[in-house]
Amino acid sequence: MREDWSDRITLQAVCLVGLGEAVSDPAFAQTADIVAQSGGVLGCATYPMPDPRVAVRDFLSIAQSRGLAVDMHVDETADPSSNYLRLIAGTVLEMSFDAPVTVGHCCSLAMQDEVEAMQTIDLVAKAGLNVVSLPMCNMYLQDRRAGRTPRWRGITLVHEMAQRGINVSFASDNTRDPFFAYGDLDMIEVMREATRIAQLDHSSYEWARAFGPNPAQACGFETPGFIHGQAADLVICRARSWTELLARPQSDRIVLRSGRQIDRTLPDYAELDPFML
């Protein structure tokens, strides 16, 4: 798939298993070998479990022995006692784990005591973790109770992270699946909604970086920019200002790949029927 789509998008493959299964099932070693052979990233999802410290160390050891970067779904809950984020950052420092580490969601951080949350963020900055926030999915899922209006937005502390130099990115997680039945993998939609949900406007931080250069850095890709000699991969919108850009879906945008305008006709949903029915 990576080769088939190479002229349109750069794909990075990440395996996804439960943390407990990854460290307890001997067959996961074969999965890790496949990831290493194919140039992928070792991924897992965390959840409440006995002795998570040992599990996190074992998972990072599996990655470290193969020289793999890791991507972990972390603390996707409103439970303030869930603090895998601090555990992962601390373990990375203890092990001197030097491959890139990306953590996604980190929702419970916003529900923790202020002092504890800031201590965790300081540790994340020291460990050099990449953080990905999924504002649309997390706002939709978190604080969900039948017949009750949600009280919080579900996102992590992105402003405090950016102030500490943490590489923060935004993305679109779970597109039209059992967790989040909406979305279209559209990064302009992600930018538009993240700006509103996380109040990114009127900020001293250049939040546009969180939708291009920061994700590229987290993935280990070449950082995009208007630099002579780089590929002309551009999205051109009919907007003269940020408010004009974010006020509309920009459905008439022009997309250039390597300097050439590509056909951006959206596929029919019926193409997915063989996979969904």
C-alpha cells in the first residue's frame, strides 16, 4: 500500500495491539520483527492493568532491541488516576531509550491536579516525547454519559505542552469506525476544528506548525516548507486570512503533489461496501 500510494501520500505503518498482549504473548516478537523488516513503528494501546510499570518497560525493551520507534495510545479516559503518560516518560529516561516516542490522546491529564499535571508535562518535555491530540474524536467520546451533557472537551493540555517545547501535533483519529463514526481524514477539517475546540487562535505559539512541520518531525519525515529544492506539495485555498481559511470547508481547494495538480474527486462511499457489508 505504501508503494501503491507513494505518488499521493506518504504512509507510515504502525502496528496496534493491547499493551498486555504485546508483552505477554510470545507471538508478538514475530510481529515486532515484521515491523522492523518493513520499516514500521511499534505501536500499542494502554489500559488499566496490574503492574503497568513492568509492561511499559518490557514493551520499550522489545522496541529497543530492534531499533524501533514507538507509538502508544495513552490515557484515553477521564479517570485522573490514569497516568501512563508520566510512566512512559519516566521509563524512557530510565532506559535511555533514544528512538522517537509518540503518545496520543493523553486525555486524563486535563482531569488531574494542577501540580501533578505540570510535573508530568515537565517530565514529558525532558523525555522528548511527541504528543498527538485528537480533538474531534476525544471531544466526541470523553465525558459521555446517557442523558447528560458533557462537561469538558476531552483534549489534553496542548498549550502548556507547547510552552515547554514539546512537539505537539493534531490529527484525525478513528474515521467512520465504531469509536468515531464521522470525519474524512481531512487535515484542514482537523485544523479548523482544533482551532475552535482547543482555542488555538490568539496564541503566541505558531499553531500552524502542529498540522505540518510537527507531525513530520514526529514521523521522521522531511519537514515541509517553502524552500528552494523541496517538492512542491501544496494545498492552495481560496482564502486571504486565517478567518477566511477556517470559516469554510475549502471544498474547492487545489492540491499539488510534486508541483502537479492532482485529481481530488472524492471516492464514492460505495467503494467501501465490500469491506463494510
